[in-house]
Amino acid sequence: MTATETARIRPVDDFRTYKMPASMQLGPPTIRISSLQRALSFYEENMRLEVKGQHQDNEDGLDRVGLGFHDSKRPLLILKHRPNAKNTPHDFAGLYHYAILVQDRKA
């Protein structure tokens, strides 16, 4: 028996009708970076995001910086500064991008 035969494969329509519970909230994604200054320059200059907060995590001692739009108090993205961060191998599964939908290029 193959993995496909043993796994329950759900139809695409099951996902189209799913609604997240109103009480559930998603927080901003955290991106691990090796150069805090380079990342801040990119997000501030190219994406027009602003620093909303910065703190050092008690658990791992690493700096975290929250970035968001000027008219919002909540961060849209968290940068986790890990100076010795290495690039992930190409054959490693994971999430490697973060998309922000804007109305137009001027936005």
C-alpha cells in the first residue's frame, strides 16, 4: 500500500469552505536574519515599514524587532537577529517567503 492510499486526501472544496474561528488570531511571522542593519534598511527603505518595538528575548538572548506600517501599532513582521544564521539548504522543507498584498505599486 502506498502513502497516497493510506492517507486521507481531502478534496479541494473542503478547504474553500473553511472559515477560521473568530476567536483565533494569527500573529506576525518571525524571520530569522543574520544582519539586523541590512534587514532593517531593506524593510524601512523598500517596504516603508517602521520599527514598532524591539526587545531581547529572555529565552535565547537574541534581539527581536517588530516592524509595521506607520498607521498601525501592531507589528506586521518580526525580525529575529541571529548573527551566526546560515542559509537553509535548498532541499530543506519550510517557509521561505512572506508576501504582502498592496493595492497598487504606489502603495
